[in-house]
Amino acid sequence: MIETSRLILRPFRKEDAADVYEYLREPSVHCFACMKLNSVHEAENLIKKRLGGDEVCFAIVLKSEGKVIGEVEAVSEATNPEEDNPKNDTFSPCWMLNERYQGKGYAFEAVRAFYNYLFGEKGARRIYAYTEDYNFSSQRLCERLGMRREGEFMEFVSFVNEEDGSPIYENTVQYAILRREWLDMHK
């Protein structure tokens, strides 16, 4: 469990299903389209999967209400997968917040605490994040966190299709920060 002044980051619980359904019934960003839920029952099943997954995944809970307002997670990757015992020290995070709670600094507070956890507890050497070129709020968040913009991939990936079924390819921006950069910023 990770605690900030207004939030608690903790593993998901079965009783979080209604809150999870609230922000995943209509994901606002295309990259989360595959996570769209049609019922609280589907949210319960998603929570079960997350509890047994390989990624580090936390519910973002608003302390004042005890309500799950979003999530933050990261998948680790091996720096050199061809080594006998590869070190998983690179993390690719994503975050999602209920639209009703956006614009209040909760995402910054949660992700900053999560990065402290990844660098301090999980041994992250490098954290990188992808965001769509139209998702300016996520780009600003990356920049507020001290991440550098590393590049833009044109027509990189498709998360949704046109009405005729043809894919809509999106431009993706990559940001990253190294452990030493993070530690220098937080001396």
C-alpha cells in the first residue's frame, strides 16, 4: 500500500467492481478501448485477472470517500532478455482516472508516488510511457513528472476501427526518465 496526502494506492478488491465499472464503461482514450466494460460483473472478472497478473497494478483510492477513482499499473521488461538471469529493471506504466476526478491533481499525486515505488522498491532503472499525440493531459503529466520526450511514432498502433472495420492508426509519443534523473529531481 502506498499513501499520499489525499490518496491510497493499493491492490484491487472485489468490492471495487462498481467503481471500476464507472470509469471503464466508456474509456475516454482509445488505448483503453479494449478494456471497455459492459457490466459490474465484467469488472469483477477484470479484478480477478489483475490479482493474478504479472504487472504491478494498484487502485487509486480517494481517502476522503474511500472510492476507487482510477488505477496505475506497470509491466516490467528485461533490459537484456538474452542473459541467463535477465534483470527486469525497465517499467512501462499506464494510468487511468475517472473523468469526474480529472483536473484536480490526483493523477500527478498518484503517479509520482507510484514512480517513487517503482524506483525505490521494484528496482526500476528506467521508466517509459506512451501516450497518444492528442492526449495532451497525459503529455503534460509526463512533463510535470520530469520525463523527457524521446520521440513520436507516426501511425504506430491501432486501438479502434472505422465503421467499415479498417483500423485507425494513431501517432504515439514516448516519454522516459532514468532512476538517476528521478533521484536528482527529488534530493
